Amino acid sequence: MSAAPAYSEDKGGSAGPGEPEYGHDPASGGIFSSDYKRHDDLKEMLDTNKDSLKLEAMKRIVAMIARGKNASDLFPAVVKNVACKNIEVKKLVYVYLVRYAEEQQDLALLSISTFQRGLKDPNQLIRASALRVLSSIRVPIIVPIMMLAIKEAASDMSPYVRKTAAHAIPKLYSLDSDQKDQLIEVIEKLLADKTTLVAGSVVMAFEEVCPERIDLIHKNYRKLCNLLIDVEEWGQVVIISMLTRYARTQFLSPTQNESLLEENPEKAFYGSEEDEAKGPGSEEAAATTLPARKPYVMDPDHRLLLRNTKPLLQSRSAAVVMAVAQLYFHLAPKAEVGVIAKALVRLLRSHSEVQYVVLQNVATMSIKRRGMFEPYLKSFYIRSTDPTQIKILKLEVLTNLANETNIPTVLREFQTYIRSMDKDFVAATIQAIGRCATNIGRVRDTCLNGLVQLLSNRDELVVAESVVVIKKLLQMQPAQHGEIIKHLAKLTDNIQVPMARASILWLIGEYCEHVPRIAPDVLRKMAKSFTAEEDIVKLQVINLAAKLYLTNSKQTKLLTQYVLSLAKYDQNYDIRDRARFTRQLIVPSEQGGALSRHAKKLFLAPKPAPVLESSFKDRDHFQLGSLSHLLNAKATGYQELPDWPEEAPDPSVRNVEVPEWTKCSSREKRKEKEKPFYSDSEGESGPTESADSGKTMGRAGASQVEPDPCLHPPSSDQSEEEGKKRQMKKRKKVPEGQEGGSSSDEGSDSSSSSSESEMTSETEEEQVEPASWRKKTPSSSKSAPAAKEISLLDLEDFTPPSIQPVSSPAVVSTSLAADLEGLTLTDSPLAPSLLSPVSGVGRQELLHRVAGEGLAVDYTFSRQPFSGDPHMVSVHIHFSNSSDTPIKGLHVGTPKLPAGISIQEFPEIESLAPGESATAIMGINFCDSTQAANFQLTQTRQFYVSIQPPVGELMAPVFMSENEFKKEQGKLTGMNEITEKLTLPDTCRSDHIVVQKVTATANLGRVPCGTSDEYRFAGRTLTSGSLVLLTLDARPTGAAQLTVNSEKMVIGTMLVKDVVQALTQ
């Protein structure tokens, strides 16, 4: 406790003569003390000969400026010290002058001569500081002096001073734009600078002053590409942004000839052997014939840019990674863009500000290049600690990445998010479910049923948002969902959110023919509370009244007149106008009868269903990573990304004449030594593709065997020898006559680098190929061993793929199920005895012998795997001829099937004699739905027949242990769980009877259970492989309980209904 007083005694109290006075508050410190009243003391301190006192005075003055205090009255005393020899004092004086020079222009001009002397100082820091302060004095009269200073500094020996000169150029241009031509000369001179310190600053000056002068970049393009990796991070961002725009004007689009590229991939990647034989001297000729070639061949300079920016994806700076990502997105071929996904996902571990910018760009990319981010789906899962804006952006990305394969996983995530306490996020989640339902028709019914279940949620905001989304979904197919509209109508008493009430009223009015009894009653209730409703609700009440008046005037005429009378005197003029307009339109009068004849067409016109689209859909016309893209509005100073040229400009403009004497300089040798470090092989076998580096090295070794310098760094002597050997090899390949020119050397360098890059890109494509092959596999029918192989490959994937369909009971294993669900592998053995098919529904009539003119056809579901395609249900068709004549050429005609359903026809039955019978097997993929498959049986005549499967035949049994069953059941709760209570009759109390009835109703496998009164069954749907888990709790007393857990909510609901019916008969 005694330390605090001692501290204040030391620091507080009166200071000695000539010493600075500190504040009494220990936390404030000496610099930020509040005792600044004694400006006279500061002036005295600045006038002394002691540098320590001057330094202390300047620190206090700069601290005053930092706190927003006015220190302008000290300007004369500070300006005197601009000639001080102490560098620390001089720096602070310059800081002060930059702040107050514009306000005190007359006094600042008095010190110009001192700054000019400072520009000749031997110390580079003084020269740079003098130029910085000179360029910061915003006085038009000294523009000529500033220009002269910038020109001299641009030729300075110190790169730091040249960098400061580049910084001064935009300042002078903003002060006097008439100096543009002279400034462009300085920029051109500085662009030729070979130091990394200057490169970023001069490109920034170029972007500010003359971004349209692309001709200044031509000669410096290759140098900038090669220096890029050593420039500071700020400069890297600026250079990459500029080179992106440059490349869009100078190179052909790598995606315009993709079809030709696919036809002739070898030439596209490696070039022809004739071109290699011609050697580097033929670069110009090759360049001129480039546009005439049919297959697309990437310009070597285009490849140079992509290759030199790729290592920067591992930069520590998020801005650099983002800049490289936008460059690849806008410039790279489709096959190579995928490399940026991993780097962007890495940035999601940064601060929330960085995440926000990255996710904005990922959301835009994921619309056009969805496959790029699909392997990293789990990285976009939402954490409870994420801020709301991050959650909503991740939700946007998840919705963009949702497809037929991963939609069950995505919906399961959304189901969890709905329970969040963040109301804005919950509302966005419900909207995302609506978007998934519109984009993926297969899950529309599931999403709709899930949203209907949310209507019973306690949270009013959740219910309101669900109503709004349901309204949009119902517009797509209203005829099938009359029950949902009735359910919504009942909610008008409880829901108080205006938007939700308005949506319900709009739905009832628009589809009033589906609810003819309920609609008038809703109008009656709304008429009662009309005066207390919000404006948006009142407008919809008027619309509902008008529509009901036109369709059901007997019941609603008086109600409509009452509502219109109330609206006529409403406070809001919109409602008053709408009421007058509606009255004149629907109630015919003598004067205005012309429009009332068309009232039905106006009010009850069919309206197109709304399209739920991403808010990021049209943002890609802004350059990614820019402020304009972030705001979705053109910001000041934004430069549009140019379109690709139709014909490639002359590539020879980027060739640089190198003097003969510089060829064998030490710098050139150093460059030769360092070249392997930044070569494409290092980039390819770096951390990004480390897993496959072995394959890459092995393939590249066929033509060239070199140790990776990162893995085996050679000694300096060894590397020099290797460099000389490589040069000798190159010279042997090139004819002697072509060895002289410097441009040909550069040409050989660029051509060899392009061939290296083409080889590595080819290798990259091969490495990527298995992933794309895996993605395509679920849609195509494969045999059982292939399915096993896929599951093993997928073990190393970042995110688990979708559940594979069941090919046969013997193939279904716990390891496959666990792998697909992202769980740990188990060693439970298969039990084929438990999975043996049980006969389901008996024979059913397909065609009666009378209707078939003697041909009778029955069918049964065999529950055996269909050999042609494991996704299909095997159906045995039994034919019998009860006529007197033989039936010939019996086959399936061209079927007209609903979307998603397909048929594998049985072989044609050539002849069926009178009294003879035959059986054929056909496969039907019902796409996990109970929709009927309609087709024709054709002989001399056509007979239209239809097979509609019971829901229990759409699945195949699967074996799992009790623990696995409970684990999977725990994942399928909430919207995925359907429970029903039932009373079992006395005849249905034994194990044998219960199991027989359940397995006869549904093709499920029995799961072992520890308790005697509980029965468990498991299976997977044939098409999508979704788990179906059934639990029957048959208590000795009281009602039994049946529970079905399944991702397919529709299947689960129907299965409960069928099993309850079977058990209670």
C-alpha cells in the first residue's frame, strides 16, 4: 500500500528548474499529463541550447496535438528548430509542421529554404523527412519547388528517399493536376527502379496519377512479377491489383476456348514438339501466330503472373492473400482457381473484421464456382461465439454450397441454428431454408413441412418469419397445400407481427378457392380488429375483401362494404386511396362501369412465384476484394475491371533489351542460383499440396530430375556447379547461331518456365481429378466394390460426402455408415441372417384380364437388390395369357415419368402362348417418393398401367449395434423425429407377431435391444441412402409409442401411418 504514495511523491510535486513537469496521475504518464497551461515554459525549453529539453518540449507538443489540443501558437518557436542537428528533435519538428503548415502558410514558407537544405543533407533520413514535409505543405505557390525536389529525389542514391519521392507524387498531383505530364515522366523513371523498396510506392503513384497509361507497365511487367514476392505487404496488394487490370487488357481469357482445350489437352498444356524444336529465337513468330491457333495456349507472361503470385497465398497478411485470391478468380483457368479455396478458409481463423471481408468475397465466389468450396463445407459451420454479421454471411455461403448431395447435412445444421437466441440470425436461417427449398426441388416438401412445424414455436419472430417464407414456397404449387393454408388461417388470432399477418391474408385472398369456408370467417375477424391493425395489414384486409367479394359475394358483400367504409376514414392516405379505388373497381356504378368488368382479371390474375436469390448474385461485376464490392456500390476512385480482349495484343511489347555486358554479371549468377527456390516445382510441392508432393515429383522426374531446394538445400559451390551445368545443357539444345541475342535468352527463360508451369498445372489437374470423380459417382450406377473404394478414399476428405445409396444388404457396413456420417470406424461384423428379405406386400393387380383383352398382369416387390442399379426397387411382373391366341412382342412403351423417377425395362417377351405364364423383373427408381410410375405395356395394343410403391418398399435393411443406433438417433431429432401413440391389441403382444408385422410393412432390419418391451429397426432409403430408424416402445400397460427418425420427414410421416395401421389391425 505504501508504493502508491511513494510513486506520486517521486513524480508529482514541483519540478526542478528547466525540467518538465509530470502529472500527478500515475496512469496518465508524463506525456499525456493535463498540465499544458505553461506554454511559456515550452517556448523557453525550445529556445535553450540543450537538445534534451528541446526533445522533451517537442514530445509534449506532439502529445497535445494527439489529444486534439490547439498548439498553433507555438509555430514560430517550433520552426526555429527545423535546423536543429539532433535527428530526434528534427523528426518531431517535421511532424508538427506537417500538421500546421497549411494553417500557418506564411510562417511555413519562411522555412522552405531550410527544407531545401535538408534535401542535400548527407543523412538519407533527413533528406526523406525534408521531402515528406515539403510535399505535405498544401500551398500552391511552392508547387515548382516541390516538383524540383521530387525530380531530384527520384534520382537519389538511397532507395528510401526514392520511395519517399514516389509517396510525394500523389500529394503534388492532388495539389496541382496540371503537373501530370511531368509527374508521369518521374513515374516512368521510378518504374524502372529494380529495388523492392520502391516498387510498391511507385505503382501506388501510378494508380493515383495515370492508371490509364498501361504502356508504362509493358517494359516493367516481368520485373514487377519477379520482384513481387520480396516487396513489402502493402506494396504487394497494390501491385497485384494493378497487374490484375493489366492482365485483363493484354491476355486472352483462359475460359473462352474451354471446349477446345478439352478436345486437345496435351497441346494446350505442353505445346507442340515443333515449337520446342524451334528454340527461343522463334518467340516473336510464335507470339504472332498465337491467336490463329484453335486450342487455347496461355501466354508465358500470363503464366508468369499466376506462378509468381501463387506462393503469396501463404502470406501472413490477410490483405495479400485476398489480393491473390481475386487475381486467380479473375485471371486463372477454371482448373487452377481451386488453389485459393484453402488459403481463404485459413483466413476464417482470423479476427472477425477479416472474416467479414473474406466471407463477403467467398459468398460471391461460391455462386459461380461452387465446387471450389464444397470440400470445406464444415469450415463455414457457425459457432455460437460468432458475431451476427459473420453468422449471416456463413449462412449465405452454406446456402450457396447446398446441392442434392449435401442438403441433408446442411438442413440438419439449419435445424440447430433455429434454436439460437440471436433473432436476426434465426430469421436469416429460415430464409435460407426457403432458398434451399426453391433451389433443390427434391427437398421442397421436407422444408415446407419443417417450416410448418416451426409455426408452433413459442417465439413469435420465428413464427412470423416462417409464415413469410411459407408464403413464397406455397406460390410455387398452391393446389397441393390447401391444408397448410388452413393451418395458417388459424394462426391469425395468435400472430401479432404485421408482416406475418399480411402474408397470411395475402395467401388466403390469393387462394381463396382452396379455402372457401375459412376465408369469409377470417375476413370477419379482421373486420373486427381493422382499426387497431398496422397499415400493411389493413391494405391486405382490403385486398382480401375485394377478392372475396368477386368470388363469393353472397357471404361477403356486407363485410366488404363495412371494411371499405372503415378504410375510407382511416388516418393513412394510402389506405383511404386504396379503399376508394377498390370500391369503384369492384362495385359497378353507372359512371365507372368500364373497369369493373375487368375487376376479376385485375385482382385474381395469376402471379409468378417469387425467385429467392442470393443478395451476392450480381456482385461479381465489381472487382473482388475492393471497397465497391464490399459496399455493393461504386466507391470514389474505383476502377472498373476491363473486359478480356477478343484478340491478344502484341506480346513483344514486354520484351526488354538487356545490354551485352550485363549478361554475366554477379546479379545474373545470383538470380540463376535463386531460381529453383521460386520455381514452379517448389510452389507445387509446397504446403498447399504437400500430401501429393510424392506423386508430382515422380511424374516430373520422367523429363527432369532435380532435388527440391526446400527439402535438400545445396551448398553454394554445389549450386553454382549445377547452375553452370544447366546453362551448358541449354546452350547445347540451342543452335550456335541463336546464342547471341539477349532477348532470345529471355525468351528461352520464359518458354522453359511456361512449359514447367504447364506440366505442374497438368499434374495439379490429375491430383484434383479423383475428387471430381468422387463427386460424380453418386449419380452414376456403380457396382458394390466401387462403392467400397469410394468410402476408403473419402476418409481423407475435409468434409464427409453424402450418404451413398445401398446397393445390396451385404454391402451395408457400419464402417461405411460411420465414414459417411463423419464418425469413428467400428468393427461390428455383418449379420446377413438379420438382413434377409422378408416378403412384403403380396401380389397386386397391374392389369385385369378383361381390360387387357386376355392379358392379366400382377406385380410384387421382391425386396431383392436389383442387379442393374442398386438405387432401384426390384419389381417382379407376372404375365398370364387367358385368351385363345398367343400374345407376341410384349414390352414397355415410352414411359412418361415425373421428374427424378426412372425405369429399367424388362427384356421383350417375344411370345406368350394361351394359358402360359411368364415372369419378368424390372427396376424402378422412385427417387425416395411414393409417386406412381406410369408406363405402357405394349403388344399390338397399348395398355396404360401404374405402379405406386408403399413407403416401406423404398428402403433396404441395414444392420447396426445398439450403441450406433442410439448415436444416429441422437442426430435425428427435432424436425426429423415423428412420434405417435397407439394401443396394441392383445393379438399383437408377442415378439414374433410385432417383428413380422413391422418387417412386412417396411423393408427394415432388426436391431438388437437390451430391453424386452422395446423393438428397434433400421434401414436406408434406396435412392439417397438416408437413414430410417424405427423404435416401438410396447409397454405392458398403457399406450405404446412408435417413433421414426429420418432425414426424410415425408417418408417418416408416411411410415408411421403405415406401421400404426399394420399393428392396430
